Amino acid sequence: MGCSSCSTGKDGQPRGCKNNGTCGTDGCNKLTVFDWLSNMSLPSGQKPFDCVEVRFKNSRKEFFRNTENLSLSIGDVVATQAQSGHDIGMVTLVGELVKVQMKRKKVDFKDEALPKVYRKASQSDIDKWQKCRDREEEIKKRAREIAIILKLQMKISDVEFQGDGSKATFFYTAEERVDFRQLIKDMAKAFGIRIEMRQIGYRQEAQRLGGIGSCGRELCCSTWLTDFRSVSTSAARYQQLSLNPQKLAGQCGKLKCCLNYELDMYLEALKDFPSQDTKLFTEKGLAFCQKTDIFKEMLWFSYKDDPSNWHVLSKDQVIEILQKNKKKEKVASLEEYTVDNFVKEEKVFENVVGQDSLTRFDRPKKSRNRKRNRNKQKTNDSGGNGNADSKTQNNQKNQSGQRNKKRRNNNKRRQNNG
């Protein structure tokens, strides 16, 4: 969204692109017009066009006459004429392109009743304007609370202060007519300013507030689209989109404007295709068209007796069968043509998510159990050596005992013989 609609920081200045609302692209490219005549000088003797285009909060733009012959350029903050008091805005276009924009928007540039540019805004004007802008969010919340207390079926979507702080315009949406006379009295008493209520449509609400679309980009209506054309469900049918209102509707609740962008190309491509009501006469039976794929130039047909079994045919094959049917000739079956279809192998990209470990490049941690294992081995080794020593001692004792027995036996024999 534009810089002016971004949240404010501690110092009261908008965050956004960090240019504090004075960027060279006029507020994050919000309804900007490229000045392709900026590097071209006027012919000698021709006076520059005395009207300028000024943008206020969000998408509101107006044309003003530079009666004081001020040297204005794109990005200058100026004080402009209002119904009562003055307003503060930013110059978005100067020169001959302003005349083109006025013709496109059907504004008479010869009209002497055009509002005027008073002067370039001073620092005090900008500070006062910034303080008023900082109050808008708080006042909008308070106004919604008052509307809920009065039980009014309306939604206050945006508040815009005049540059001098004397008036605030409340933009609201409602499905029925709302009697907000008591609301104006209560808000004027609570805020101490003049109140103006202005009803807008749901598309204008999305244009003023902005947002991010399902495509991931900023809304077309808040950046460059100003011509709101009607969008019908037939646009989705021609493009073979599922008629799901949640997917086809934008943030305004209406059908997305982008459904009309490629509609003409689809209509031109469908001219070369047989109609959806095409019937093919075969010896096996009557076949109906079930589906059409414009990009692959393929059509799906099924027999009347077997609607669940679909047969794929190319566009040229269907035209060939139709020409034979016009000559009152029937083909044997659709299976003869489906065999001839060459199915291209689509490139499939493997999903490798989860196959590689996230910690494969980390150094393995040294386990603390190594010291414990070493101590166990030492104790085991020491225990094993002790057992071996005891075994050798026992063997030595046995051997010495056997020797003593032999000696005793020998001595007894000698005594008996003697």
C-alpha cells in the first residue's frame, strides 16, 4: 500500500519504504502516471500548461490551476483550494500530460471554476497536516463505536482529514439507505470538527484501502486500474475455471477484475474449436463433448450409453469426424482415433523436501560416554588380570601338592621294602 496508509512509527512518520512519505515514486507507485515528456523542452514561445494533478490520501486525485505561476515539480507538497479553508496534497503530474489526463477523465481544462494552488506548503503546514493524519485511525475506531451504539447498518471504512484540520470526511459502505443525522451530531460533538459523510461502493472501498491479492501482488484497483468494468461469470466459463465464488471473488466481494484481462485471447482461441454442444455420430453410438483444453488443443468425448468413459481427441481429429458426419458418414468408433494420440511425457520435478537432513553440514558433537567406556574398559582389564594371577597361583599350588604326594608315596614304599 502507499506510504500514507502505512502504520506510523514513534516519531509520527510513516514506516513503509523508509522514505517517510516523500519518496520519488509518489507513495509506493499508487496510481502514478509516467511522465514521458519530462526530458523534452517546450517549443520556443509556448507557455507551459497551467494545470497540475495533485494526489491526496490513497487514490483521490484532483486537478488544480496554477494561477501564481509557481515552479512546481512532481513530489512537491502544495496547499490547494478547498470548499472552506485549504487542503494539503502532493503534485503527481505537471506539463502537457495533465491536459491528456483531464481529457481522459472528461474534465474541462478551460473551465475557470477550477480550484487553485495557493502556495507550496511550509513546514508548519506539513506538521499540522501530519498531526491530523495521525488522528485518523483513532477517530475511525471511535466513529465505528458510535455507529454501533446507534445501531446503524453501515461500515465506516476510511477517514480523511482536510489539510488545515477543520473538516473530516468519513467514507462508508452500506447495502441500504442509512439515516446518519444523529451520527453526525454525536461525532461533531465528540471530535469538535465539521463532519462529511460519503457513501462509496465495495470496489471503491478496496481501491482506497488497498491490499494484497491472491497473486501475491498489490491490488490492481489501488495501483493502476481506474476503469471498473463489469465482470460476469461467463468470463470464468470461457476460461474453463471452476465456478467457486471464494476463489473468483476479490477483496471487494465482487468477481475479480483480472478475469477480463485474458478473456479476449480465450475468445479468439475458441473460434477455431468446435462448440461445447458438438455431437459425434459413430457406429458405436452418439458421443458428446465433456471437456475442452485450449492449451493442449484436446477435447474429451464420451458415449451416450457410457458417460463415465472419456476418450481424448485432438482438435483436428474432431474436425475430421465432423466433416465425415456432414457427408452422412459414420466412423467406426472413437477408440480408433484415441490410439493415434501421442501422449507427451510431461517433465516431472521430484520433490526432494525432507530427503536431506538439515544438520548434514554440522560437526558431530563429541559424546560424553567415551570417558565412561574407557573407565569401564580399565576396570575390566584390571579385573581380568587379577583372575589370571589367581588361576596361576592355584595351578602352582596343585602342582606342588601333587609333588608332595609322590614323595610321600615313595617314602612309604621304601619303608615297606626295608
